[in-house]
Amino acid sequence: VNDIFIFNEIIGHLGLLELPFKGRSYTWSNMQDSPLLEQLDWFFTSTNWISVYPFTEALP
């Protein structure tokens, strides 16, 4: 069993939702001429939080 599968199972079991990431698609670059771009940061919250704060978002 790989770690990503376990991570996704835990996220699903807890009923967490991913917060939208605003501002850019990637959070990391290797800063080369032909850059490698990755999204390394993820933000999760509960449905209760979204109910109280429906406009919550993650900013870079």
C-alpha cells in the first residue's frame, strides 16, 4: 500500500475538503530556464468550517 493511497483514505474518512488555492497554479519551481513547476502545498478543512466561513481560500 503506498503512502498517497493511505493519505487519500484518511482525507476521505475524515470528510475533509480541499480549500481552493488562489493566485497561481504552482507553489514551487526549480527556477531553471525551463522550470519544473509543482504544487507542493495543499490545504484542507472540514465541512463545518466551510459552513461558517464559506469564502475561505488559501493564498500563496
